[in-house]
Amino acid sequence: MTAAEAGADTDAALLALAQRLAAQAGKATPTALTRLAGGRNNQVFRVDTEAGPLVLKRYFTDARDSRDRLGAEWSFISHAWSRGVRVVPEPMACDRAVQAGLYSFVEGRKLTAAELAPAHVDAAIDFVLAVNAPPRPTLAPGSEACFSLAEHIATVERRVARLATLDADVPHVSEARQFVATRLQPAWAEVKATILRGAAAEGLALDAAIPADQVCLSPSDFGFHNALIDDQGKLTFLDFEYAGRDDPAKLVSDFFCQPEVPVPLAAHEHFIDQLADGLGLDAASVARCRLLLDAYQVKWTCIILNDFLPLGAVRRAFADTGAWAQRCAVQLAKAEAQLGLIGATSD
């Protein structure tokens, strides 16, 4: 079988999958599908029907990665939709055996950092508060969920330690190794020491469990990199494959540390204040939101370097991002820039 024939066979199988899920959801029969750009960890397709487009999403799976990406996203979006939240795609049908889901198609484009305005940040806050309206659901913990200060520290520690052994076959791996050893590891040691001092000053015990009423439902990997804006200015939030119960401090920190569409740190205190009011956060939760920002700058530096890990390479190959050597060089430059944000303030 030629490469073209294999591709045609795969396309036919995907279209058949889309048709089966559409029939299950009571939607019009798909007639064609087109691969969409993006999808860093998954494969995303526009599915054309006579009644309008839909989206088919195939989720990455690997024996070394135990995340249930479909389960997390499906549960989160189903909960949001059941609460009348309409700033997420509508869930239509899924097949857990083949790790695929069918969703409504969202018209829009990505925001740029230069376009971000206070109204967009407020829309993000409103979304978080809406999905957390009481009674809060009992969904599974989110990916890398943290329920104590010690767990936050351990999560970052694991990511930094994992970068000590990089894939020798990845382009620019020598430069990446040097960056990890001479920049990332020392920076994390300093950040961790600062957190420990801050926690002591605030009277926060590292191992103390976060009370249940201080845990929120988090979209995870939350930010404008996972959002589209339409011609009327409406934002729709996407990609909840890591969602679940978590510490609001992680939600806040991820929101301000994600590098793709950076949110100005000038909005950090406003974001914390609004969440504190809307979620009823106590003083300890607010303190964690402030203390952990630099820890998550380190964590996101590690995430940017995922391509240099064996599993990262496999996941990107599944998503078919292409231009591997060029991408690795870009990721290394991004990691250097991200680490440079440590110590930035919201003033």
C-alpha cells in the first residue's frame, strides 16, 4: 500500500467514525472532514454536514501517560453545558474505546496578546465562576491537581527532575541540557526557598490539606491560548482535557504563566480578588495565589521543554506539528524567555 493509499484509508475510517458519532447524537450525516491546525496533543478535524460543521477530536493515548484526556474534557464540558454555560463547545457524542469526541463547531479566531483587554480577563473570570456555581460538582481531580502547598512544590520538582535526562535524539538537545543545568535548576532552587520563607511568614503549613470548600472546578491549562473570539466579540473557551477539581491558586498561576497569549501581570491582583469574592476564598487560598506565581513560571518553562523528552516527541508526532528541529529551537528560546519572567511583579 502506498502512502497515499494509507492516508485515504485513514481518512475513510475517520469519516466513518464521525458518521457513527453524528448518528448517535442525532445530527446530520458527515460528508467530509478536514484536519484543523493546532491540536498540540490531539488530532482535531472539521466535519462537514448539510446542517453545518461539527468538530471531531481524537485524543492522544500512551501507556506512559495515564491521563484520561477524553474523560476529563467530556465531563467538564457536559457539566458546563448542563449549567447553561454556553461559552464552551456543545458535547454531542463520544466513544471511549477509540478516544474520540464529537462537538459543536466554534466560529472565531485566536486573540493576540496585543488585543487583550480588561473585558477579556473579566470574561475568563465570569466563566470560572459560572462553572463553579453551587452546588459544585464532584468531578475527578484535574491533571497534576494540588491539594496542599507541598503538592505544588512536589509537582514542579518532578518536572524539573524529569528534565535531567533528555532524549539524545531530539534536535538541540545539548543546548537544552546546558540550559536545564545552568539556568533552570538554580532558578527553581531559589524560587522554592522563597516559597518556603513566604509560607512560614504567612503561617501556612506545607502539608496542610486545602479544605474542601476551598477547592474549585478548574478548566486547567486555562488561558486565551485555548479560546476563540468571534466577530461579535464573544469568547469561547476550548480544550479541557486536563480539567477537574483543583486548588484555585493553580488555576490563577497557570492563567498568568501560560506563554502563548500572555496575560499582563497588572491584572493578577484583580483576578485573585474577583475569584476570592466569587468562590469565597479564605486568606490562606489568597496567599497561595500570590506565593506560587514564580513556581508556575518554572513549571511552564518545563512544559515548554517537553519536546526534549521521549514522551513529548511521541505526542507531538501524533499531533503532527512538523518541522521538528525548528520547533525545538523555538521551544528552547521560549523556555529562556519564560524563565526570565521569574520575579516580575504586578506593579
